[in-house]
Amino acid sequence: MGMSQDTLMKFLKEGFPDAEITLTDLAGDDNHWQAEIVSARFAGLPRVRQHQMVYEALQGHMGGVLHALALKTRAP
């Protein structure tokens, strides 16, 4: 059982209300997602911190119901 696109998008939109978010289901199984997130909140931050912010927005679901998430993050 994976995480649906709607559920994943809900977490990401709550964490990054200003962001432009594109989700891609890499394997067609709701378990392997790619998220491209463009948010002003990422400005000036190193990529590792940007990704930590995304994991925080997922509220502990990474590694549980969400098995794999490829991230592309950047400021506008």
C-alpha cells in the first residue's frame, strides 16, 4: 500500500503553500514518486536542507507508507 498522489500532494501543499509542485509516479504503484518543488522558501538554502524541509512536511510518512521519493527542489 503506497501513498496516493492526492495524499502526497496534500502534505506538500500544506508544507509549501506557495510552491509549484509536480508529482510523477515513477513505477505506477503509488510507492515510487518524484516530486519537483519550486518554492521561495528554498532560496539561499543548500539542497540537503531543502530536502529535509520536504521530509518534515511529510510528517514522518517517508519510509513508511511512502517508500521512495526522488526530489528536485529549487527556488523560483
